[in-house]
Amino acid sequence: MDQDSRARFRAMTEGTAEDWAIIASHAIPFNRQGGKRVLDHLLLLKDDHGGFPVDRLTHCLQTATRAHRDGRPEDYVVMALLHDIGDTLGAYNHPDIAAAILKPFVSEELHWICEKHGIFQGYFFFEHLGLDRDMREQFRGHPHFEACAEFCEKYDQTAFDPAYDTAPLDFFAPMVMRMFEFPRRSIYLRSEAPLAAE
């Protein structure tokens, strides 16, 4: 990379507006390709069965396929696709990872569903592991409780069927690219000149 295309500071306290203009000029095209990086990471779930009837990628694809065929909006479908993307990095908190990735791009409700789906999904199997299947009850009364319970019941817990006609990743890729092009909320957004847009 050409020295003129990089900021010149050695510590942020030395940074100038010109330095940050250079950084922003790199950030804009990089940020707009966030969807591609997310899709690449999702592919890490391929062939990782973890003992399940289908691999983790198929589970994600099947969850999204079921949501799409049920007429859910595009942002909901993308959330369904990515809800388990954290499996490879966060064996003990995968919903938190997925929710953090989605947070700038989805509504508060969809973020909450993704963040809490692990506890709500437990309703269908925790008892077999000696855990409390009613762990989700701590959230009873929350405005998004029913939406999360519905997501898990209709789309997530049903998405382990090897015979299901699951849509391929290519079907969902344009949805992911559209959603990740521009965030809805971020500390880096300014109304007049966000780093995510020109």
C-alpha cells in the first residue's frame, strides 16, 4: 500500500482530519463488503455436524428457508440464516456472537430474538441434559418473548430434517449483501457523513 494512502500518526492523539479522511476512504468500501465476509464465515459451518442430523450450515439454511417460505421479511430471514454463525467461535455463547454481528443491521426485536434464542431453544431439549427447560421463563413478560418463542418453535427447532428441500446459500446471499451494506445503528454513524456511506 502506498504511504500516501495511509494515515501518518503513530498514536491517535497525533491524528489529523486528513488522516481520518484517508481512513474513511478505506472504510467505506470495506464496510460495504461486510456481507461477503459474513457469508464466508458462515461457510465454516459446512460439514460440522456436531452429532446433529444435518451439519450446522444446513441447519442455518433450513431455518432461513422455513422463515422465508412462511413469508417473513428479508431482515428476519437473514437473522434466521445467521442465528448460529457464532457456533465455531463461541461454543458457550454462540447467540451473543450472532447478535453482535447483526445488531447494527436489524431491529431491536430481531436482535433480541437472536441474542436470546439459545435459552428459548432450550425449551425443546434442556431437560435431556439435566438443565431447566423453562429457563426462558425469566424473560416472561418481555415485549419480544412471544416472538422469540415463535422463532424457535416454528423455524429453529424444526430445522434438522435431512429430507427437507432446503434453499442453497446462493439464494440468500443477495439478501445478506443488501442488509450488510448500510447499518441502521452504529456508534460510527453520523447523519451527515457516516463511515458506512459516501
